[in-house]
Amino acid sequence: MTKTQKNRLTATGHYTVLVLGCLCVLLPVAWMAITSLKTMQDITLSKGVELFPSGPSIANYITIWSDYPLFSYIKNSLLSVGGSTIFAVICASLCGYGLSRYEFTGKKFLLSFLLVTQMFPAVMKIIPYYKILVNIHLNDSAVGLMIVYASFSIPFCTWMMYGYFKTISTSLDEAARIDGCTPLMTFLKVVLPLTIPGLVATTIYAFLQNWNEYMFASVLISSDSKKTLTFAISTMADAYRIQWNYLMCASIIASVPTMLIFVFLQKQLIAGMTAGAVKE
């Protein structure tokens, strides 16, 4: 076998693995989209696996918008998740910059501690978070949920931003100080603009982590008007019946923000994910 044939065989194997991986990811999404276009009669009376509905219709989407306050649920999710993401990225940027530029006693311990906080199962934190929010009268509120979500994101986001800031030469800081910049001005006007790919990747990570969160929202939120979208979707199924077509419609709607993020920001995400891999 010649070298060219070996290269073609290797490339074929790589593409085969990639295609199989894509199928594993896309088939559940396709099944969800197809089910959202079916009637309950098509779902319950179908024999075997039917990939396509007999009469695809968007009536399910129209019905779910009229029968459920989806707009309110989406607004609640955007408020809690968006607020927590902005707060987490601001804190992580400031902390990451400070950790990358200054030496102080306990720095290594602090960096290790930030990672250790990610090792504990989330279910262990439910009761402490609930008791804290009750004591400060922020339970069953978007602000309370925002604080909880931000606390999830800040540790790992800080590590991400720390890695990005480490790739930027400290000579830029020294030059800015010679020109009369304060440390804050140096951070905002000189260093931070160079970490845009890292900021985008960190923001996407924080947003997706909190957007898909269900467990804490189901415990900390009790009012129907304050439910997040993921929590509300789970309440659409009751003990007597499950409207699979409506559940799939709501799931598709909940997936739209994440799909838009990857479509429009994938270049920045890839650049941000690989930025910390190169050292000076």
C-alpha cells in the first residue's frame, strides 16, 4: 500500500468517526423536532418507529404559546441567567487579571481552592443555598436565583480568564504605567480588549451552564409566575398525561438561544478555547 493510499484510508477513517459522532448528536435533536410537529394521535397510535409525521403541522407551536405563558418563562430565564452571566464575567475578569499580575501570600491556595469548589456535587449545596436565601429574604426571586447561578460560574470562569491573561505579556502593563495609566485603566483600556475571544468563551460557558440548569430553579422557585423555562417545561407533564408534542415544542424553543450562540459566535468561541493553549 502506497503512502497516498494510507493517507486516504486514514482520512476516510477520520471522516467516518466524525460522521458517526455527528449522527449521535443530531439524531436526538432531529427526533425532538419531528415529534414537535406530530399530533398526539400520531404519537400514541404509531406502530414502530415513524421518522416523519403523517401530517406535519406548526399548530403545536401556536397552541403552546397560547396555552402556556412561555414568554414569561423565557423572560424569567433571561433575567436570572443574563444577570448572573454578566456579574460572573465581570468578577472573573477582575479576579483573573489580579491573579495573573500580582503575587501575594496564599495565591496558589486560592487558585487550588477555586478548582476544589467545582468538585462537590451540586445536590450538596441545595439546602445551604435555600437556608441562606430564606434568611436574607431572597428565596422565590429572580435576584436570589441570579446570585446562586453567579456563584456556580465565578470559580471556573476565573480560572479561564486567568489562563487568558497569562498569555498577555506584562510589558504592556509596564508601558501603560509609564504612560500614566492607573492599574484599573491599564486593565480596562490595554489588557481587557486583547482578551475578547477569552471573554466570549467565558460568557458562553457561564450562560450555557446556567441556562440549562433545572435542579436549583425547581427548589428555589415556588411561584408559577417566576419559573424559569427549563423548570416550567418539566411541569408540563402531570400524573395523568404527558403531551409529548408540547414538551418537544417547548424544548425546541428552549434550545434556540444556545443554537444562535453557536451559529454566530462559534469563531470567537473556538479562538477563546484555544487561546490559553499557546504560551509566549
